[in-house]
Amino acid sequence: MQLIECPWCGPREEVEFSYGGQAHVPYPESPAELDDEQWAHYVFFRDNTRGTLAERWNHGAGCRRWFNAMRDTVSYRFSAVYRTAEPMPASVPLTGAGSSSASATTSTTTSTTTTGR
Amino acid sequence: MSATLDRPERAGDPQAPFRTADGGRVDRSRTLTFTFGGRSLTGHPGDTLASALLSHGVHQVATSVKLGRPRGIGAAWAEDPTSLVQVEEPFPEPMLLASTIELYDGLVADGLPGQGRLADLPDSARYDARHLHVDLLVVGAGPAGLSAALVAARAGARVALVDEQAEAGGALLGGTDTIDGRPGTAWVEAAVAELAALPDVMHLQRTTVFGVYDDGFALAVERRTDHLGGAAPQHLSRQRVWRVRARRTVVATGAHERPVVFTDNDRPGTMLAGSARTYLHRYGVLAGERAVVFTTNDSAYQVAVELADAGVDVTVVETRERAPVAWSAACGARGLPVRTGSVVTGTEGVERVTAALVAPRGGGAPEALPCDLLLVSGGWNPAVHLYSQARGRLRFDAVLGAFLPAEQLPDLDVVGSAAGTLDLEGCLFTGRETGRAAVAALGLPEVPRTPQADPTVDPPPPASDPDLLWVVPAVDGDASRQFVDVQRDATVADVQRAVGAGLRSPEHVKRYTTIGTAHDQGKTSGVVMSGILGELIGAGPQDVGTTTFRPPYTPVAFATLAGRDRGAMFDPERTTALHDWHLAHGAVWEDVGQWKRPRHYPAPGEDMEAAVLRECAAVRSGVGILDGSTLGKIDVQGPDAGVLLDRLYTNLMSSLKVGRVRYGVMCGVDGMVLDDGVVLRLAEDRWMVMTTTGGAAKVLDWMEEWLQTEWPDLRVHLASVTEQWAAFPVVGPRSRDVVGAVFPGVDVSAEAFEFMTWQDTQLEGVPVRLARISFSGELAWEVHVSSWHAEEVWHRLVAAGQEHGITPYGTETMHVLRAEKGYPIIGQDTDGTVTPQDLGMDWVVSKKKADFVGKRSFARADNQRPDRKHLVGLLPTDGETVLPEGSQVVDVPLGEDLPAPPVPMLGHVTSSYRSAFLGRPFALAMLQGGRERVGEVVQLPVGGRLVAAEVTGPVLVDPEGARRDG
Ligand SMILES: [Zn+2]
């Protein structure tokens, strides 16, 4: 069972957390101005990154706060956690098993679904 | 077996002829009596079931799973592939190894042919779990693990030393090694005593670390009272799961001896060589009197020499052309014959090996060497299981002929035999060094080296390179009696078949042949299978690799894993303040999430249908009362509360006036209904959001998520108050009389207390909130009161209702009444693909608001399709059939039978009941283009026939809403 570092509480066991999907997919400012395809990208489409992905996590069995994290989808290792209001950190080199794919990262995490901004 | 029992008695124990005269770690002053296979036998404290059986000359334990061949005791601990037994007394437990059962008085066991039998009575033992947080977890209390633990503990580290056997010592328990000129076990005792005196050391024996997971997490099972048998105190947990979180882990789990496969290598009396040494030194038992030792390496010579010294007639069969020089003197002094360049090609005997067939390795006629014990050593496999579970990579070491750790993991070290260091001096040294490195890595003060204080041992005899031999080719070419996995009856022929079928990966061969899938998970057979596979496909072991090592290292009972999380403790049970009242009034319970809710209150002789019809009729004709306390309640406070609700509900909430109530629906961004309920505006900046019972947590999470992640600028706070407020709907034409009587200060007239409004009042100083909300279409009040006072208020309402025949009703009646009015239950009538429009609830979707969650999706093309499923009512035309929920509406014209599949389907029944008010059954359904089909008759297959039903609007009772104001 992994330890996940809650930016408010510190390291806690993963069962205290729930996953909230890709981070930095803001709710479009004017949904009515989007066509069906643009809207569908917001509702249904997310990156399928092999490597580091910025994700939303919720410390549901702890402080109940949402936060963001950079996590390698191959090794599951977290390289950074940050509060929702904070900017996404630059790609952090990962250590440990499965880190070989950690390079192709930051560009994919910001590329999509911000059409409404 | 009987032949061996007729041997001359030994001086030590006339009842156990194979017990040595002295020696061993068993307590000979006490005798234990046990029963195996119906025979009453004896042993001593310190014995395992296997050692006690061997002391009586009993080798055959069971017959094999597929072939029914006799099987014996193959090893002295958990790597034993054969000695499976079923314990019958004191409590039935299947699939245990005779080699690992500590003997106790009164044990009754039988051999198992590969498959166990679960007890058919409940296990009365307790099981529990504990958490343990340490700096260093050391797995294995042999010389390497003890050394590492000592160094770290002396440096002040918080250490857990965990070992699976009854006592610490590992291989030292079954050997003759000396440390500092004294028996190795004396050094072990001193080390254990020192650890016990150090603070922050948790030393657990009889505890198996069976899994290593992420971030230093390990699971271990402690067998706390198994060894006490029937004398185990009931108040102690029998087994305990330790959930260990360690900053660093040292794996010192030793090595398993590896067999060599040959024809008929499964006969009882065939055993790993080192295990016979353990039986001799640890248990004081001779595994036989006439032994053939078949070896590819030096380690078996020590076994041969020591058995010879104990009086066993020993012959060594050595695969290498030259016997190791280091052992030639010892063998010569004992006249111990060594047949070099030879192999065992087969065995004779039925219930016990009677001869080993020995031939030159290059070929030639086999010679039968009579024996009652055939010891085999094909080398050693480091027990890399835990390292491998921690995702450490392995490499094949050609010299050792085994897979070894190939990398240094960030927070896990492997040391001693588990790392391929097979000699005692090396184990002690590397254990110390690893402990020292761990101390440094933990940031503790450096441990100074004091070589003069380190234990000294005799240097190991110079080793000669071992041979690498997986299998001795069958003389007759028949590989079907060459057992790779003895427990699974899986042979070299099976591996050949797998390769013939095109399989190349050991993972595939494992699943094709079942090799490595038994209780031992291939501890002795896995690497051998890889070796044989490699030879068959012309690849080296490194290229073939091993199968994946997965937890658990040894079997763990489900009862142990469940621990205390069973029965009533499995999941929290939530009860309302009225639980005892419901119980006393005969409620039949329905589980709604974790809540216990009365489903109905049957009168004597009533079944559910009769009770529900009576309750429904009472509500629609008089008055009923429901415990609705489980409804979710969220206190929403803050200046921007209205903004948040406007963004999350489909309708406009901010325009609601204080004192009023509004029904609302929440959707996901995809426009599908998430939950529904009413909202009370309590003050300018305060609202009470009511959710469904099952949706309470989900809705709170949903609101929090948006608030925190999208709109942190909104000044709103959310709190669940579900358990703080009891809620009692008082429902029916007479409800006004009841509520008016209990709360005389409230004007309950339709004019003064309008539908969808609330008023606060008091009952003898206790604040009470009344709200005119109806989930049935009837005149109704919901009474909200603090849970502390709920019982009293309920009693008053019931007392005041007596003259009107007030009837408590349960969830089933609630469901029927709401369905008669076409009110959907989110999650029953909907499934996450249903929009408010599909439910016919356009009216709850604001046209004024620029946006709210879900709005944009309503305009998606798919949500505009005319053939979307709509919520409709169904009235079976026979007026009799209660359509089962889930029944499919099929597109089959009236008068026609079901066509061959696939049958076109139009929708399905989501709710179905018998209506007291309508005097007939009815249903709600989601039906393609349903609103356009009203008036049509559709068909549903029910129990092998087609039932016709008329499509109606969803509101079947009082569609004009005349009953609402009483
Ligand atoms: Zn937290």
C-alpha cells in the first residue's frame, strides 16, 4: 500500500485517498459558446499519458481536501504534490522503479481541454 | 511402512524407533500424544508433526492429487511440496504442512490428497490485526538477520525482527556450526536476549512476512496460539495480521534447497538433503537408516558425514566427475562411498523408497542401491520472494545455478543466503554490514566497527563449483513419472507438452502445467521448471526467467485476513434514533447503504405484500408515519451559498425565499441525473440540502469537489448534518389533525402553512422544524428534530395519531406511494444515462440560468434524440401480473410470439408494485420514445410468456394534485 503525501496532512496510506482524474482541466468559462465537439472534449476526453501525469486527488478519509499531484502512470510513483491553487510544478525527475518513461511529460498534461478559457 | 517399524528399538525412545538417543531441541522430558491417519503416536514439545511422524518411521503422509501415488515428507519446512494434511482436532483446518505444524497434545490429523476440506462449523477462534511502524524491518532471524537486527537495534533504531519459525536461529537450529567456539544456538540465545533488553525492538517468532508492498509496507501473519492446540486460551487471537510500515527492510529469508528431477522421484523417503540434517540436529530424528545422497554440490557432504556419524549407512552419488577435495578426508575416514560422475535414474519401492537406481552419468545400466532414504541436493535457491515482490529484478548466477537479486532497491536489502551468501561467516558478516548501512541510511549515528567484538566462526571448507542439473533423462525415455511439481502431479512430460503446444514463457507453462500453483507456490519446483523449459527451447535460464513471485509467501487463511472485520463488525451499521422502537414493533429491515431501515411492519399473519397494501391504504385514507431520518442532510452556509446551489442544481435556488422549500435535481457535467431532493432556505445565507439516503455522501463530496477545485472563491461551507436531524414524514389526509395536535402553536391550515414551506416551532423548549413536503402526493408534513429528542417527538406523534389510526410504514410503502405519483428514485429508476428531460422533468430545468452543471450537455445531439428512453407508467392489461423489476419491454407486436434472438428491446421495468389505491399492479419503466407511446400496449416476457401492458404517463394517482392540501 503506497503512501501518498497530502500537502495538508503529510504522508498517509493510499486507502485514505480517492482519485479525481487528470488535473488542470478547468470548467469552461462559457460552455454555451462551445460546439458539441469542444464540449465533448471537456466532458469525456482525458490524456492517456504513459509517464508523469498531473492528477487530482482527494484526501477523503483525512482532511477531505482536494489537491494535485504529479504521478508516473507506469511506476505509480508520486514526484510532487501541490495545493489546488498552486501552479503545476515543472516536470520532476523520478527516482526508483519504472522511472524510465518519466521524460515525455509536461507537454501532454496541459495540451487539451482548455478550449473554454 | 510396516517394514520400517520393525527395526530394532533405539535406546532413546522405544515408542519412536527413529528418535536419536539424545540431541535435538525437543523437550524429551515431556511426551505428547497425537493421532495421524487413525494411529495414536507420540512426540515431544519442539517437534513438528513431520518430525514426530519420522521418529516413528512414518514417511508416507498422503496420496497424490491426480495419480494417487504415495507421497511423503519432502522437506523440513514450508518449501515441502508434499506433506499436506488436514487437521481434524482441535478445529478442522485443511491444507497444512506436516513440516510446519508444531506438535501439540491431542492433535488429530490425516493426510490430504492435494485438496482440503473446509470445516462445516463456524470458526470460534478470534483473529485480529495490528499496525507496526518501525525504522527497520528484518525478515528472518537466522545468522544474517540477527546480525543486521543487532547492529541496528544497538544504534537505537526502532527494529522489528520477524521470523516464521518457533524460535530464532534459522539454519543454525538444524546444524552443528559453532560461533565463538560455542554452539551456534548459544550465540542465537545471547543475541535474542540482547535484543529483548534493547528498547524499541519488536521480536516476533512464528510470524511470516508473506507480502512486501509499496513504500516499506509489509504484511505478516503471526500464529499466536496454533502451537497450543486445544489448550489455546480463547481470549487470545489465534492468528494476527501485522501491518508493518518500515522505513527500510532487510530480507534475510535464507535459501531453499533445490531438487533434481529423475524418474519416480516422488516416492516417500525422498527428501531434500539439508532437511534430513535439520531433522537430525533440530528434532533428534533419523529420517532413515540407509541413505543414498544424490548431489550436484558440496553442501550435501556435510549431511552425508553427519548422518554417517549418527549411524546411518550412507552412499553419496555425485554428479561431478570428482568429489570435492575438501570432503574427501571426512568421507574416507568414515568409509563413506562416493560414486562420482553418477546420477540417480530412478527408484524402487511403493509406499517407501527401497532402492535408488544409480548409473554413470554418461549412460550405462543402472544399479539398484538399497535404501530407505533418498536425499537429493541440486543446489540452493535463495528465497528472493520478498525482494521480487518489491519489484527487484533477478539475474541468473551460473556458478550458483540460481536466481539472485540483481539490483539494490532504494529501501530494501537482501542479505545472507537469500542473497546467495551460503556460508555462515559470510552471513554474519554481510548481516552486520547491511545493518550498518541501514543505520546510516536511516540517518542514525554511525556504528563504529569493532572487529574484535564481532563473532568468529571456523572458515568454511574451500568450495568447489557445483554442477547444474535440472533433470536426469529417463532411461526409457518416459518423462511422465519425472515429477517437477510433486504436489500437482506435474511432470517433465507436461512441460514437454506445453512446449509442444507452442508455449515459451514460464508464466504460460506454469498455467498450462499447473507447476508452481500448489500450496508451496513452486518454492522447489519453479526454478527447476524454468531450467527444464530452457533446455527444451534451447535458451539459458537467464533468458527464460522465473514466474512472478506474488504474495502470499505461504498460505494465509481467509479468516486471518478477515480478522475482526466479520459479522456485525464487517461494516458499520447505522441506525436511527428510533431503531429500538422499530424493533419492538416488528419491523422487517431493509439495508439501505449502511442504514437499517424498516421495510414494513407486518401485522400477525401478514406477508410483505399484505402489510404493504395495508400500510399504503392507511396512508392514502388516514395517516401514516415514516422514519425518514436517514435522508441525507447538508448544511450549506455562507454568503455565496445561493450561487453554489444555482450552479449545481438544474433549477434556480437563489430565488427561493427564506421559509420556503424547493425540489431540485443535480446532474453531472454529462447532463445525467445524479441525485434529487428538496432544499430548505433557512436564512439569507443558510440552506438545508436534503439528499436521498444513498446519495448523501456522494452529494456532499460532489459539492465539495466543485467548491474546492473550481470555485474556491465562493464563500460557502458545507457540513453533513444527516445524523444530527431526525426526520419523520407524517402523511395522509389526517396528518393535519396529528401535527396540529402535537404542535398547537402552529397554524396548520392550508392557508397559513402552504405546501413547500417550513416553519420552526418548539415542543416544550425543544426546537422542531415542520416542512410541508410530500413524497406521496398526500397532505404531509415532515417533522425535523434533533436526534436527541427524536424518540419523544415520535411517541407524541404516534399517540396523537391513535384516534386516526396512525400507521407506521416502511420503505416499501414509501416506494409504492411515490411510484404511484411517478416520482423516480434516483439509482433505481435511473442509472446514470438518464436526463431530467428523460424523466419528464423539463420543469425542473431552468431556462433562465446562463449555465449550471449539466446544462450544456442537454443540447448535445445524443440528448436530443427522439427515441431516448422516457420514464413511463405500465399497467399490465390482465390487471394481475406484477412485472418483475428488470423485465424487458420487447419490440414484438401483440399477438406475435418472441422471435429468435436477438430480440429487439425497447426498455425495461425500473419499479413495480401492487397498488392498493388502483386495485391493480403497476410499474414504472424506461421506454424508448415512451411519451409518444402512451396509450400503446407493449409486451414483456415474464416467466416464459409475454405479458401485455398499457403505456401510461408516469403519474397514476391524483395526476391533478388534488390531494396535496388535504
Ligand atoms: Zn489531508
